[in-house]
Amino acid sequence: QSMDSTLHYIHNDSDLSTNSSFSPEEERKSKVQDVVPQALLDQYLSMTDPSRAQTVDTEIAKHCAYSLPGVALTLGRQNWHCLKDTYETLASDMQWKVRRTLAFSIHELAVILGDQLTAGDLVPVFNGFLKDLDEVRIGVLKHLHDFLKLLHVDKRREYLYQLQEFLVTDNSRNWRFRAELAEQLILLLDLYSARDIYDYLRPIAFSLCADKVSSVRWISYKLVSEMVKKLYMAPTPTFVIDLMNELVEKFCRCHKWSGRQTFVFICQVKCLFICIFFRLGFFG
């Protein structure tokens, strides 16, 4: 209601219908609020000007990006219109350090803004970060669960198709990126249905179990064990049975010792895993 009254103060009905762009005066009024001194907010917003970053301080945009969630929390979601343009400017900044700073805090900003503003204003920025440099992508990856849990179920399911892309990095030796992906997938198991886990998360988990780096594989063993536990508790037993069969064929009966060792390590992670195997009749 506060936002609507502010917009009504800035424009009358004819302005909204005949002019899609703001005049300089309207642009200034659109950022008026009564929470903090207006001069202080104007000074903060002016520091994100790209030309100022080039002539005054190259790090100034990064500092502004770091402080933006705090500014948004102080102003409240009803005054988000004051910061929206600034946020989009920082999100498209040429310096990857600026974008990286925003990527690490986008989940915190989503909590402040709520689901509607997040879906309209933050999701497009989030999607852009997913296609950015690895230095930026790691920011959204580390808090992937924190951000996706704030979205509606339908919007959340759209990202199932993009999780596979996290396996591809600019530098294949960046094993910490894949390790973080495995950690996040463990948390994401609670957000998706049994069918989604089997169809989308299972192939990624098996790929990580065969990673060249042992640290990634160990986290992946825990991921697979948690996945079996999740599917075992599902109403339909079909998914866990199919997953067990695949584990046996892919690892337990593997002609390489490393594959058979992987099977043992997966069973070692949780005793419940072995109990499920016996109950489903895979042994004896």
C-alpha cells in the first residue's frame, strides 16, 4: 500500500498510460522515502554510477554491492523501488568482483523482499549469475538451497534442468566447485519429489561418484546414501528399487576394483543403507 501511494504521488493515471519512461524529476521522486535522510540515500545511490567508479575509486561499486542487503533491510521491502535500478546496475557491472559480491548475498536479499518481489526482480538476476564466470557462479551455488527454498514449487522445478550445468566449469581442476555442488544436492533432496530426485538428481550424483578427486567422491557417497534414504521413505517403492538395481549393476558388479570399492564406501556411509539392501533382497 505504501508503494502504491508513492507511485500515485509520482504519476497520475495519464502519465502511466502515455509515458513509459521517467523524466529526470520523476526519476528523482521515484527514489523518495522517509526511513533514512534522503540525502544519505541519494549519496549511496550516486556512488554506483559506473563513471564514478572509473574516475574516483574502482572498488567503490564492490563496497556498494556489499552494503546493499543492509540498505534494503533498513528501507524495507516497501521501499525496494528506491534500490531496484541500482541493484540491476550493479548486477551488470563489468567487474566480476561486484557481481560475485551480489551473487553471494542474493539469498539474503530474497528473504528481505519476499516471494513476489524475488520472483519478479531477483530471479532474472539469479539466472544471469548462473551463466556467469565460475567466480560468480560459486556465489549462487554455495547458497543454492537457501535461494530455491524461497521460490514457489513450479518456479523451483524449472532449475532442475540447469543443475547438470554445474558439472561444467571454466577450469576442470576446480574440484571445490563440484564438491560444493554435492553438498547442495544433499540439502536439495528435501525440496523435490521422489520422481524429480530420481530423474534429475540421480544422474548428477552418479557422475560425482566417479569424479577424479577423492574429496568430491566422499561427499558424493553421502549424497547417494541420503538419496536412497529419501526414496526409501517415499510412498512409491519403485524409485528406490530401480536406484538399488543401478547401484548394484554400476558399482557392485563393476569389473574394475575402483567401482566395487565405491559400492563399499557408499554402504559404509550409513548402516541404514545396508539394512535397506537386505530388506529389498539384494543379498542372499
